[in-house]
Amino acid sequence: MIAYSHRELQVFSGNANTVLAEEIAAHLGIELGKAEVSRFPDGELHVKIDENVRGRDVFVIQPTCHPVHENLMELLVMIDALHRASAERITAVMPYYSYARQDRKTRPREPITAKLVANLLVQAGADRIVAMDLHAGQIQGFFDIPVDHLEAEPILSDYVKGKDLSKVVVVSPDVGGTARARKFAGRLKKPIAIIDKYRESDSNVEIMHIVGNVNNKTAIIVDDMIDTAGSIIKGSQAVLNAGAKEVYVCATHPVFAGPARDRLEKYWKESLFQEVIVTNTIPIPEGKKLPCIKVLSVAKLFAESIKRIHGNMSISALFR
């Protein structure tokens, strides 16, 4: 007679961030599930799950970072394969959720692509989503399935706290990030300031003025991502012009698109900021790594979240 455990835990990974997935599995004390991702001659994806998942509680780890469409499609196909293999519950673990910036219409005839991606995930067969630091919190409401929204702020703030900096002010790079900065400042027990900026286009940002006192203080600019680094650089220049003595930058997702790497290197060498602190939700290619970039791991937090979801325990207790 064969005894089966109820809803045995299994964790699979796409190809987007296998290093993070392996680290998460190590914290869980298990091995990643076996799956093959190959391509047909015309480039179409083919996924084969090489383990029995019938009746299992399955988690698929896949940030939808660059190349976005490849990684998103790979996640959708893996979910569909697991769904058709009769997994009891499928949780998409998305350390980085792409298209999150397209969460509303700002001009006529624009798509709301964040909602489209949510629809695709649910239609593919996902029963639950785990994401980290969504660009807009309301994206959780785009899903008709449970969403667990994790925050990297405790990891980032603990690192900053360990540097024992004096006269710190936490700076939000825009009004929309005020809640994030306030939480960060609350953990450090420091004041906040807000940069009032105007975005002329997706790549052009103009700083209007700064709300709050940064004079003669160490400014910690906190954001959810660094894309082309334009906002971070203009924000750093603005707080230094307002009297800040030095700048540190904290962001969860190191997107580092286009000119980001060259900009960060140039302005770091010019002492615009002291350090760029990010997490490993997105892997940083060797060609984009710099001495000023400090990468903190979120693997333990994701592993604990997976453990709690599997055991039907509270996720919010992790952030109290």
C-alpha cells in the first residue's frame, strides 16, 4: 500500500531567475521540480513536466523580467502544463510583475496591460499569485484569485540600519511612492521628504520641488524599481542641490534597461550617490554589474511565504 501526503509541496522554476529559485528551494529544504523547456524550430515554446504533480500543491517561480515576453509566455505555458497534469493548486510566484506600470489609462485609447496580464495568468490556470513590490498596489484587485503581496522594505531597511548612518531622511522619488517611503522611514525611525516631479514622457522627468527638509542630511531615496535610472539621477541631483550631504539609493527591482548601467557608473564616479541597494528579484547580467551596486537576497522571504501558504498560515505576520 502506498501512502500519499495531502497536497505535497512541489516547486518548479522557469528560466528567468534560476539562481533565486534554487536559493528558495534550498531554504525550503527541497529540490526544484524537474521540467524541460524547449523550442520548436519556429521558436514556439514547449514545456514538459517530468514529475507527477497530480493532487500536489505546486509553486512556479518566474519573474517576468527581460526578455519580458519570453518569460511571461514561459510562465503561462508552465501553468497550463501543470493545470492539465491535475495539480491541485498552482501558485505563480512572480518576484517581478511586468507591465505593472500600465495599470490605468492616462491618455485616450491606451491599454491597461497590467489587467490583461492578470487575466492571462488566471485563464492559464493559476490559483494564486505571490508578487513583490508591485508598482501599483491596486493591481491586486485585477485578480479574482488570492494575491499575496510581499514587501522588500524590511530587507532593504535592515541593511541601511546596519550602516549606522547619522542624520538620515528617507526620500520618496514621487508622490505615488509616499506610502513606501513612510514605511521605510518608520522602520528606521527617521523623517521623510517627497520629490514633486513632473513626467513629460516615459523617459523624461522634471523635478519641481522637494517637500521636507534634506539639508545637511543623508538622503535615502526609496523606489520600487530602477528602469533607465533617469528618475534616480535627477532625484539625487535635486536633494543634493537642496543641501543633502550624501545620497543612497534603495530599490527592489534592478530592471536596469537601456542607458541605466552607463548612467549609474558615470554619476557614481562623480559622487552623486554612494551606493545603489537592490534585491535579486531580477538577475543582473555580468555586463551590468558595478562596484556601487549591492544586491540583497529575497530568497528567505519567498521561501517562508511559500511555506506559510502551503501550511495555511498567515503571510502578514511576516511583516509585523
